[in-house]
Amino acid sequence: MTNKNGIYLSVDGDDAVRVIIENSMRIQTDRIKISEELIGELEYDMSNYEIVLEHIIDETEPLDDIGAYSEEQFTAVSDAALELADGVRENDLTSGVLLRATVNRLLDFEDDGTAMCLMMTMSNIVKALREPLDTRYILYKYLKSRSEFDTHDMWLETNVLPEGFFFRRDYPCEIINYDLFTNEPKLSQVFFFDNYTDYFVFLFLKFAEQQRRVLECPCCGKLFVPKSNRAEMYCDRILIDGKTCKQIAPKLARKLKQRNDPLLEEYEKAKNRNYKRVERYENADGSSGVMRLTFNEYKAWLDKASEMKRLYLQGKLSKDGFKNIINELG
């Protein structure tokens, strides 16, 4: 393998060996599950990321009416972009490494001394920083829709293949003379990534090849991949006191049935209503009259609302308190 900054990946079914390179040095090698890596990425709260990105976008505005840009402005935007990548890296090593690698690659350009050159580079940096937000929404939409189809083929034909352009991208591959899984001599394929979207779309495609199901846990509201073909309703995430949704949810479900509570029905309606708002906003492409609600804002609300639902069912949150959370987004 060459020592370009980014991530190298060797794949075998749902298993992969990931090698992370920074400053031409191998900083981590680990084995991952593609399904866990893919769905786990959707659980990170990127609300603060979105706020910082808006600030960086503001900093790319021209200094006057004729489109002047300064070296100081360019440096400030570049530094802010790298700081944002490093901030992501603290909680999400994979995404932080990919973002920094992308920004550094964009900064490695031949400066012709014109304002246009600075403007185009800043524009490309902003575009790269937007990618995680757009990609997370698209992948969540695809994965969520998998739970709505009975078969893998129906899902592909109805939901994925019509938007096949999203998957048409280059995935650079190298041939190395040893197996990353065993370190034994062998000709092996290793894929290289220094771009957020390319990496996670590649994982999505490899996951789709496995023809596995995706479900939405009614307890925590998060997506999960069942570990077997047996009927599974709840996920294995730790919810409280070391207990998982699978352990806690049946008891909560009994309480829910005993209550026959219209608030719980209102909660389910709010989940669907707010997700439809996200779809309209994400597909509006800047059209006026569409109420703003980004995927990351929706996810932050959903995580909080599902936690408040649990507290409400346990009698630790009042009816009014739960109702306020349900209607928080309008």
C-alpha cells in the first residue's frame, strides 16, 4: 500500500480490515463489521457540525461587491475547515480522517494569484464539508426504506436502482502481496478512500450485496441489522442500566398496551410527519416556502423524543412534558 492520507480497506463479506493513514504513518489497523460501521455512522449527532459549517460558509462571502477575496480570508476558511475535521475526529475517527484528507487534498493546489483561484478552492472545501450531511440523509433514506420491502430485490428495483447515479463513482483499488486479514502471502485487493461519501457509499454497496434486512427498533427508533433470520423486533443497543432495548421493550410495550394512551399515537405520528418534512426540505434544493428541517435536526429530535418516551412510560416524565417534546418541531 502507498502511504497516502486516508483509509485503506480490505473486504470479505461483512468483515473488513481498515487501515488508517495520517501524515504518511499507519495510526490504526482494525477489523470492522461493514453493517455496524455503516449504521453506526448515522448515530453521531452532527448538529454542532452543521452550525460550524454555516459559519465557514459565511466566511467565504466576497469582501466587496466586485468579488474580492483576500489571502487572510482564505487562510481563515482553510484553518476552520481543518479544525472542524479534527473536532469530528475526536468522536468519529473514520469521518474525521476522511474529512481532513479531503481538505488537505483540496489545499494542495497551484495558486495562480487570482481571486478566482481562492474562491474556487474555498467553494470546493465547503462542498466537501457539506457531503457528510447530504450523504447521511441519503443513506438513512435508503436503509430505512429497506424495512418497508419484503424482499431484497423489491427494495433494489423500487428504491435503489432508480437513483443509481449516486453510486457511480471511482473506488481506487490496489493489489498487495499479502492478506490484511491473516498477514499471509496472497494477492489481495485493497480499496483506498480519502473522501467521506465515497467511503460510506462503498460500504453501502457492500452491505447491499449481503442481502440482509434492516429494521427500525420501535423502542429507541434507531436502525439495526438483525443478527439472524429469526423474527426480531428490537435491537441490542444498551438503553439503560446495562439493559438492551430487546430486554426492556417487551415490558414497556405491555405498559403501552395497558395505557392505550393517545399521546403515544401522537408520538408515532410526529415521527412520520417530521421525517416527511425532512424529505421535502432535502429535496427542495433551496426552493422557498419549504419549512426547514434537516436530517441532523430530525435525528437529534428523534433521539431525545425516544428517550423522553421511555421516561414517560416509566412514570418519570409528565404528560405535558412528553407532549412538549413531541410537538417541539411544530
